[in-house]
Amino acid sequence: MDVLYFAWVRERIGMPKETVETKAATVMELVEELRAREERYEAAFADLSALRVAVDQDLTEFDAPLKGAREVAFFPPMTGG
Amino acid sequence: MTVRVQQPAFDLGAEANSFAAGHSEMGAMVTFAGIVRDLAQGDLDRMVIEHYPGMTERALEKIAREAKERWSLGNVLVIHRYGEMAPGEQIMMVATLAPHRKDAFEAAEFLMDYLKSRAPFWKKEFTSGGADWVASKAEDEDALTRW
């Protein structure tokens, strides 16, 4: 599964994209797996209320299932316009 | 309905004219342009806008489609830039074409409200004091409740 990071999440983790082997059933389980990896992930995912998530390019919630998902993206609240 | 995500600057007047051309049954066009603003007078060196290629187009098309469903519109145009911009440069524009002005105005406001917090763009400001990601505002989220 491809995991993408944008804005300060990308800066904290230090890369825009990585491929992750995971059996996580939900976004939250994936977050827990990433957090357990290294300090920089823990720093990026410290406050989930400051983060948004998209699964296969649709905005969703952290309890969303990951079954069949190809791409998960984490980013701060958007500031378009 | 046209959605464009691009790096280069656009010509607001030329875009508006070609958007409205050939729709003489439409009596109202509203255009809005967002501009890079230097809040601390002269302190902003540049702004860099990051986006999520693929999702950005999908999100903008979804918002534009919804506007067309909710109001009586002849056409909708959304152009949003990414990359580096100087203060005063135009970041984005929306245009709506409708038989009457009420639909054109309301749809343009709806597009802007949704685009601010539902389209995956992130702004970073570079000033003499360093670089900072622009924080989202609670009122941007609140603005969606009126629709």
C-alpha cells in the first residue's frame, strides 16, 4: 500500500511517499504501526485532531477500513483558496 | 464545467471572457480571484502551495458538480495554481455563469467555502522570520454549515 504525506506531515516524516506492507484493518491501525516505527512518525502522528486522512483520494475518518485500499494519505487541514 | 490545476499564472480577464463566450442565454457571470496577501506589509517574500495531484482534481470536480446540482448554472470554472507565488499574484479563480445573478453569486460562494477546506492544497509562507505552514481557521470549517 502506498502511504503519502503532505505539508508539515511530509516534512516531519522526511519523505513524500513510501510503500508499506501492512495487515492493518483500519486507518487507525496503520497509524499505530507507523507510530511504533520511529520517533519521527510519533512526532507526526502525535495529535490526530490536527491531521486529516484520505483513502484512495477520498477524505475519510481514522476509523475507516483499509480493505482493498491502494493509497492512504495523511496531511494537515487543507488551506486552499 | 472546467477544473484546472496548474503552476503557471492565468489571465483572469481572458479566462472570464472565454468562459462566458457563446452563452448569450446566461445573464449573469460572477468571478472571484484569490490573491497572495502580505499580511505583515512587506514581510512576505513568497508563498508556496503544495497539493495532492489526482485527489485535487477529484475534489474540485466533486465540488463543482455539486454546485451545478444545487443551483441553476450554465457553467462553472475553477482554476487553482500550485508552486511558488509572489505577493499580489493570483492564486486561484472561480467563475459561475447563470441565467440570474443570485444563482451565480451563491454558487461562487459555495465553491469558495468548500474549496478552502475540502480541496487538498496547503500554503506555506516564507517571511524574513522563516517559513510557516498556514493554519486552517475554525471559521473556514464553520462556513460549510450554512450550505
